[in-house]
Amino acid sequence: MSEILVLIDHSEGTPRKISLQMLNAANQVAATTGDTVAAVWLGEGSADAAATLGAHGAAKVYAWDSEDANAFVTLPKVEALQSIIDGGDVSAVLFGSGNHTKDVAARLGIRVDGGVITDVTGLDVEDGRLVATKEVFGGATITKSRVAAGKLQIIGIAANAFPVVETGGSADVTAIDVTLSDAAKAATVTSVEKQASADRPDIGEAAIVVAGGRGLGNEEGFRLMEELADVLGAGVGASRAATDAGWYPHRYQVGQTGRTISPTLYIGSGISGAIQHRAGMQTSQNIVAINKDAEAPIFAIADFGVVGDLYKVVPKLIEELKARKG
Amino acid sequence: MKVIVPVKRVPDTAGDKVIDEATKTVDRDAGEAVLCPVNEFAIEEAVRLKENSGAEVIALLIGPENAQSTVRKALSYGLDGAIQITDDAIAGSDALGIARIIAAAVKDEEFDAIIFGNQSTDARTCLVPAAVAELLGLPSLTYARFMEVDGDKITVHREHEEGWDVVESTLPAVVSVVEAINEPRYPSFKGIMAAKSKPLDVKSLADLGVSADEVGAGNAAATMYEFAPRPPKEAGTIVEDEGDGAAAAALADWMQEKKFV
């Protein structure tokens, strides 16, 4: 029986939401193929995380509980995965389509002669092989891709494409030991600068994202966005116009050259919806637009639009939402 | 010091993007094709290395003969020359296939750094820089929001969801940059004129020692084989606010109905 490996993305000892979503995706595939779902935990903290991974569908956890996993750039993770793949029977590797994990996938793809597909929003099985659905050109085109026969399937899952499902299971933990090559130690991580707000979810993972654009007019406008976000437990994003103006940090930029997000609810204020922005949010399940220009292209993709002054509408919305929460 | 900047010719984002029915690849001749906007940040970083430490900067482009305008555009920022890989057998290559061609093209160039844009605006896989690094056995210092070269040492701030990692290695290394890294300049008139006479070395796969059965659609490890336009979305509810913000109540009602509250 083959294994589907799920590379667990984690922060501060806790699996990120994408990791639990990937375990569900792997289980859906395994229901057809009969494969075993095995989580791969690279870094310290595996003992505490194993129960969570088991409860979300991992039958097994490969754990390399070593600070070396994150002390060097990318290659320790590649070599850990490679050691599992070389020593076992692996049909597919799932990874979260985040910046740094895409590098792991690319290098692994070359090392093991696999095929890599990123940003996958759906998985089916045909003749025992994966069929990956992926949306391109900012969600305007829906495509199907596959990895060539005989090659390891290395599949990057998009955030929020699969729900988190608790299976209530438990996982067997297999400790692995990885001897890093000299090349893997060539680039060192000397420090990690955490800038993200601890009390707001990452926009890639958040169920609700509140985004602000040029129409905010100034940096202060983002305090209003944050206030709205905090009523909803949402993350805060920005259009490129707003990050270029220096009103909000670049890593919150949603769009073609920034983050691609797919929340269940996106609320854009003062964002016209240029194609570059739509490329990063068009696949959101529900889109709300607040803009004073009735001709703004974002209204064409909005499920609910308010034509009006955001500085009048958003404070009122915050009031209304607070009242409804009671 | 020698720096190579791989660049890509992509469909203009604002224009129509067309997938060729027969080849199932992006038809780059259907709309207006441009230098990938993300490449401008890589070029700017390379030009700064040229200004600060006299680096020689070479652009590298994979594409058909008519992509030469894109090469000249890249050169107009003040680069020293370019390599263009042109071969019919390349069509339909996946990201790892393209990485194999780039790695083969640069391996004898004695470079100190390769600086990519972190992604192209059409395919957006982000896979090529790290795959090239793997093929060359070099560190992949990607998603740089800051980079600094000091002698043979390079420091990069690698952006991620929560901030960035400060990483360092010795050169040579493969770097990719995100747009937060700099404010690209515009090409000068002098640069645009000079670009026309900068050396352009056109090579085939055979020149690189790459066999046609390693690349192209038939040898891609990952293939997109089916595509369809997204079904049109139903028109949403649009309400007009009277200037007092009262329309927010209708929005709040809708959000409550959808169970977001």
C-alpha cells in the first residue's frame, strides 16, 4: 500500500489551517486509492502536534524533531522528504502553496524526478492517478492538470480549497533521522522577523478578509479596516495602490504580484477592482464591494455592493454588526 | 562580478489571455506581449549591483524570435548583454523543464548571482528559481524583500506570511525578489537607444547540450490538459447609499442571512 505524504506547515508548534485542510484532501484521495495518509512534521514540537494531526486524518506521522529543519534554507526539508520517499512507497506529496514550501516542492521535484503542480483547488482520481483542478488567469479559466505516469506526484494545495474535517483518529508517530548534506547547510537562517499581528488571522487562511485600497485616501483608513476586521475576526488585506503608497505593509497586498486569497467572504472598500487585484481575490466565495464609483469594475463580480462613501458606510456597518452580535 | 537576470515575455495582464486549443499553452502572440512586470524589480536590483560594484549584468530569455523586443526592453534598463534561447522543441515545457534549460544556459557563464522575479504574472507557479538552484547545486535565496552583497557573502530577507527570515550564504547563489524590494526606475532614452546595439547571443537547445527529449510538451512532468472558462457569475445585489451610511444596514442584513455574523 502506498503512502500520500502531507508536508505539514506549522508555526510556533501549531499546524497551520492549510495543513489540516491538506489532511482532508489526502483522505478524500485515499478513500479511492486505498493509500495511507502520512503527515510529515519537520522541526521541533512533533509530540504535541501528533494528536491534532491524527484527529484530522493522519494515520501516521513522520517526525524529524530537530532544530536543523529550520536552521538552513529549504534543503533540510527537501532532504527529509527525500529520505522518506527513497525508503518507502510514496504515491504523492501534498504541500501548502505558500512561498517557502513551493521552493521545497521545486527542489524535491528535481531531486526525485517528480512533477509539480501548484495552487490546486480540487483533486480527483482517474486510473489511480491524481487529476488536479487549478484556476489560472486570476480565476478566469479553470484547468485540469496531471503528473506524467511513473513520476512522483507533488501537489501544492491552495488555501481554503478544502474544509478542515475532524476524523477523531489518532496517528502512529515514526521518528526519522536525517543526515544533511553539506549543500543543505550552505544557506543559514540567522534570524526570523515576525511582523504579523498576533490577534488577526493570516489573510491566506482567514475565512473573512477585509481589504482596503486607494479610496481610503490615507494610512488612517486602515485603522477603520482593522476595526471592521476585528468585529468579524477577519484578516486585513490591501490593494497594490495602498501598499505602494505605504499605507499598509507589502506582505498584505492582495493581487497578481501579491497574495492570492480565497476566503469565504471578501469585503473590499475603496478598491476599484483592477484586473491585477482581481487576480488575487476573484475566487473568494462571496465578494462585497464598497465604493463611491458605481462604475468600478469590482461591482461586476460583487455578490453585494454598496455604492457610497466608505467613510460613511463602514462605520455604520461596524455599528450594525456589533448590534447584531448583541 | 557577473549577474544573470532571467526574464520572461508574458501576455499583458490587462489584455485578453488566450490558451491555444491545440497546444494547450498560453498563446503569447494572441494579445500584446510584454516584459513580465515582476522582472523589473530583479533588473533594478541587478542594475544597482552594477552601479555599486561594477557588476556585469546579462539578461536571459527563453522564447521565439519575435520575443526579441522583450529582450531589448530588458536591455534598455542599462544591462550589458543578453542570451536568448530559441528552439521549437521548447514549446509546452513545464516549470521544471524551463528550469532545466535555464540551468544549462548559465552553467558555463561563471556568474556570481542569478536574480529572478519571484513569479511570472501569467503562470505564477514560483517554481523556476528554486528548481534552477537545485539543478546547479546552489542555495535558493528566494522571495527577497531585501538583499545585500558584501564580497562573496550575500544576505537576503526572505518574505513569508508572518514577516521574513534573515538568511545568508556565500556566492554564487540564486535569488528571487518580490516587488517590495525596490522602486524600479524607467529606462532612460540613452538606455533605450543603447539597447539596440547591445550584444545578443541567440542559442538553440543543441548549443546548450540539452536534448529535445528532455523538454517540451511531450516530456513535461506536469501537464495542463483541459481548460474551460469559469462559468459567468450571477449578478449581485447593488444598493446605493444616500450619503448617510444607512445602506450599511442592508449589507449587515445580507451578511447575517449568509451567517457571517
